[in-house]
Amino acid sequence: MPGVSAHGLSREKRRQLAVDLTRVLALYRSILDAYIIEFFTDSLWGTLPHSWQEALDGLNPPQLATLLLGMPREGEEIRYRSVWPLTLLALKSTACALAFTRTPRFHTPSEFLENPSQSSRLTAPFRKHVKPKKQHEIRRLGELVKKLSDLTGCTQVVDVGSGQSLEGNKRLVKRAQHLDQELLQALDKMEKRNPKVVQSGPRHRPHHVVQWVSPTTLCEELLLPLEMPGQSSARLLLTGLHACGDLSVALLRHFCCCPEVVALASVGCCYMKLSDPGSYPLSQWIAGLPGHELPYRLREGACHALEDYAERLQKAGPGLQTHCFRAALETVIRQVCPELRRPGVQGIPRVHELKIEEYVQQGLQRVGLDPQLPLDLAALQAHQAQENRVVAFFSLALLLAPLVETLILLDRMLYLQEQGFYAELLPIFSPELSPRNLVLVATKTPLGQAFATLETEDC
């Protein structure tokens, strides 16, 4: 999906982008604020302009992927079946133009072409216990961290929150230590069989520390358990792969306040878990803009996987009916128990094989209500007939979601700039494999054109 490249934007352009984003998000706040499970209870379709309803009504899922989300099948030409209202076209164009591009500048090779579960770019010991998504992420972030470490003269890399290096969960640390031992033994065996395959020389076992990291942790407390020889000359690189919620913010604050930390490579996630206020906004610039607020619902929506959903739309599988079924269930719940709103419903298996009334019965049971209540089958079937409208409304919200993520990440870049440091945002993962694919890279000295080398793919 096209967008604006975060790389190389001047401070003035970053600030202007923040202004534009807050204005657009305020304009379409009603779509972003909506819960799709309230599609029928809150008559969400009726909240859209009538001209939008006419343009979207009747579009099937593949058409929504192509025409609305702008993600056609390979080689497919985008052709509108009718004249769309300018306001809807403007929304689509604006959403594409203001979001940070999620397409890597240097395309990742098809590392899973031969085997969808085994990266061809990693040897067997490094793939063990690791799913394809994580194989891809570890390889690409590892390449970037190595280059960034060399460019900034780092003597140690501190990985926070992944079960490695600094981690608050003792069980995960013990598991990581066990996996380290497995890996070293496997590498020793490989080296004995074929010394040329495995790089010779001493191997440095990762040092694991059980420690909670928060924005209020003092710099000395963070560094003390790392057992760094000659701490006065240590130069650290902080990294976190999908550091959840406030953990990403903690990494930013430690980068800013710790003299020993000279570089940062952070990939955030779970924006809905950010403390409010405190973790957003961080920058003075965005804090001063009207309409900058991002309540929970908007931050939660920013975590959806746009590319994955577009692929599901193109395949038009039966799983797309889940939102419609859940929205229909909500109408029954509120008829029976009006004070019960938006309850969490434990996953119902094989939804696509169920009739809508069967789904509702199972859903009632999961929220503690009588599954044998008499149901209005005609009403439920009328809801089911609107499945494409439910999918269309959800697609509208998904179209806007990258703007929210862009504003959050832009806020972090501006915050680092306001502290006198240098920051860039680079899409290094394939968005189809890893939806949160933008890594925030920060340094305390300018890297100039060397920043561009961080995106390149190692041969």
C-alpha cells in the first residue's frame, strides 16, 4: 500500500504531517470510535453518508479489497462499477497519502518459497522452536542491529522483553537459557561435520537478567545487573522486538537519559496498552495540537493487520462472517440483559460451519446466559443478509487504522528530536508476515546517508 516514507523527512515536514493526521482523525473519529460488534445495536451503517452507502452497498469482499483498500490481486486493474462520491474517494486518497509506507524499500526475497515453515536464510539450529513469522523478524532485525552496532561503535546489545537479555518473566529467562544451550550444542555439531559452514572463533553466550523495565526505572538500576566490564566506557544498543505497550516508551526514555546507551532499535506493538496519559503523547509538538487524543478504541484499532485482512477479503472465505455473527449476537444479549454490553466471547470454533442461530446459542452460553432462549430467526437471518455491509464498515475503519499508528510513531520520532537526538522509522519486515513492521531507529550522533544502509538486505 502506498504512503509517505518516514525516512529523511525534515522536522518541519514531520510537524506538518502531525497536523494533517490530527485533523483527518478528528474528521473521521466516528468510524474509528465504533465497535463493529455494535453494527446492528447502534445502526452503524446509517451513520455513514447516504452517498457512501450507495457506493459500498452490494460490494463483495474482493471488490472491497481492490476498490476501497487499494489492494488488488496481482495484475488486477482497479475499475469502479459506479461513480464514487468525492468525499469517499478523498478519504481513500488521504488514508493512503498520510500513512507511513509499510512496504520495505528493499524487498525481502521469498525465503519461504521452498518451505513455508522454514526460512531458507537461516540454518537449521536458528530455526528450531521458531515460527516462520519470528524467523523472518529475527533475521531482519538481527541484520539491522548488527549494522547499527557497527555504525555507532556499540560494545554490547541489550535486548529487552523477548525472554532474552533483560526480561521480567523468570520462566521465560530460564527457557531462553535452555534454548541457548541447545543452540550452542547444535552449532558445535555442525562445525565438527563441516568447519567451513559455521563461523570459527569464540562464541559469546547471551547474558540473561530477570528484571522489570519501566519508564521510571533509574538508569543505574537498568545497567547494574548487566555485568559490563569497564562500565565507564560501555556503549550500549537497546533493542526490543515488539516491545508491548509502555515497554516501548520505557526504551525511548532510557535511550534519552542513559549516557551509555548510544543507539536504539525498537519495534512497538499493543498500542492499546499505552498508559494514558504518560506514554502518548510524548512530544511537546503533538501534545499542543487540537484533536491529538487517541482513546483506547483508536489505539486498539491501530493494531489490526491491514494486509492480512485484505488477503482474506480477496479469498472471500466464510470466516469473514464472524463479525456479522458477533454483531447479531450482541443484539440478542442486549435484549436479554440490557446492562451487559460488549462482553468478551470466548472463541467459538468452526464458526463458518454454524448456522447463525447455532452461533448465537453458543455465544449466549459463553457469556453466562441461557442458550435455550427463544430466538427471532427472521431477525437473525435479516442481520446475516447484511454481512457485506458489516465487512464494508469494518474495512472503512481498517483503512483509517494506519493513520493512528503513524501518529503514535511520529510522536515518538518528534520526541526524540526534541531531546536533541536523531531518529528514523524504517519498514524492515514484510507486512504480510509481520503487521507491526516499522522499526524506530535512534542515535545520539547523526549517521547521515548511513541510515539508508540499515534497510538493505544482506546477501
